[in-house]
Amino acid sequence: MCLNAIICSILYRMEPDRVKFIMIDPKRVELNVYRDIPHLLAPVVCEPKQAANALAWAVKEMDSRYKKLEALGVRNIDGYNAIVCSDQPHPKAMGQQLEYMPHIVIVVDELSDLMLLARNEVEESIVRLAQMSRAVGMHLIVATQRPSVNVITGIIKANFPCRIAFQVSSKVDSRTILDCAGAEALLGKGDMLFSMAGAPKPIRIQACYVADDEVECFANYLRQQARPNYLQVDFSNSLDDETTGEREFEGDNLGESLAVGTTESAMGGSGASRPREGRDEDDPDVIDELLVRDAARVILQARSASISLLQRRLRIGFARAGRIMDILHERGIVGPSIGSKPREILVDPEEYLAELEDESQMRF
């Protein structure tokens, strides 16, 4: 229940372009409720081999992010994203196509199964991520119902300063988690001890309760808002260096190709995203006129003008979405940038949508 409370708390506050999840659920029934939500980087991982490969991918993504931070001379993800979102050019970013770097939360529901079947690979990846990933916006949440030294090894425990213990059966289990006794005397029903770096002793607090039907309703709501953009990486196979940092695409399975054609937007409108032929996808300055029209349609249907909206609906990078927004501003459709808030829509949405529809019919 606590795991659901933590996940739902993050999902309530963060949009899909701000935070992404990789969920590992060896038991297949705990995290499957979050299947196909737009915040997922990949379908919920259930097989131990796939879980080990997913963690290995996360390590490579961490290394890739550090190289990007090094190139811009910043120390953490906040500094990087500040440069990406800034309207002012940065000297070290000239000539580069920078994209917003979302936080990634990796949730492992049952560590004991993974340690039993792929101990070396899983332990190495978890330790590396726990040691270094925070600065680049990658975070680990690891849970287990069997707190033994074979599962929570010394090297893993040493790299997790924040720990939560619920009611356990013995002082030995309590010491395995918290390095002190006390969890064996808890009352259950969310009664827990929370240990964090710098605290002299664990803090006793009450976890909030989130019912299963509430989680299901919330996940259904998220699925109605947008489809997930999955990584173009197959966790069933071992990863090589070429898979690091590959771009995302929409699909129901890893390795699935995009279907070419018109896709309806999440707001129920007509084609909001169409793959274009003969267009340079890597150059943000090369903008297809039809893509601009699709962007205008997305913004007017959603009654919201933001770069993150265009990224999600059109499945394009930050630089290209920003260039399209500039074009719409030049044409008087949206107002100027006002920081992190959506831009003002300057035209009547119904009238402009009707004009776009008429032009589309005349063209075809």
C-alpha cells in the first residue's frame, strides 16, 4: 500500500513529460494496475531477465546523462533543464538540439525474486544507480517482503540512506533494514519507521492508505489522457552501447514499430500526429507546414498552448516543439512566452479550427 501511495503522489503532481517510470513487478499483480499510463518508459517488467536488462539500461542512461551535463558544464539535472527551457541562448548549447530531461523513477516491487535469479547483474546495477543517479534525475524505490541479508546485502543497504520498515517478525529483520531494533513492535496497518540520512534515530509515522479501487480509477483516468511513449529498446535481449539514449516511440510493446497514418489526439480531435516523408527529423529548423497545422489543431482543441503539450501529442523533441511554438506566435495564434505557464491563445478556437478543417477539405 505504501508503494502505491508514493507512486500516486508523484503521478498526481508531475506531468508525463516531467517524470517517467520504469516499473519492475516480478509478482505480476502489484504494479500491473499502472499498465499503459503515459508516465511509463516501458511496459511493466515482470521477467527477471528483462528486469536485469532494464536496470542495465538505466545505468547506461545515467552515464549518457552525465556526459550531457559535462558538455554544458552543469552539475545536475536542474541546471541542464534550466538551460533547455531558457529563452536566452547558452554559449555551450549553440548548434545543439537539446531536449528536456525528465526525471526517471525506477520502482522494484520485490527485490528478493530478482536477487534469487539474477543476483550479480541486479546488485551491480542497483548499487551504481544508488550511488550516482540522483544528480541526473534518476531515483530508485526498492521494496521487499523478505528483509534478509541475502536480499538486502550490505553494499545495497549502504547506498540507501532513506529506508522504511513496516512490522516485521523479529529484531533481526528490523536490524537488517534499519540497523536497529524497533520494527518488530510496530502495530501494522501502515505503522512504520522511517530512517533518513542525518537523523539520529528512525521516525515513527503513519503511512497513508490508498485503496485498490482508487488506484485503478486513477490509472484509468491517466490512460484516458494520453498514450505512453515507450523506449525503442527490447529488454528481452542484452543491451549494447547502441541502445543508450534511443528516442521514444509510441507502441504497445517494446520493439513495436510506429504505424504510419493518422492518429487521433487524446482530446478526441482529428489527426494530431502524422509521420512525414521527406522531412529532416533531426533538424529543428526544418518544419513541415502540415506539422504546424497539426500543432495549431492540438493547441486549440486542448485550449492550452505549451511546448510540453506539443511534445506529447506530436511525439517530437523539445527544440522542434519550441520552433513550432515560435511560428504560431509569429502568425498571431498564440502569445509570447510567459515563463513556465502556458501561452495565451489569441484566436477564437472554434473559428480557427473550422478554418483548418475547410483548408484540409480543399487540399484533399
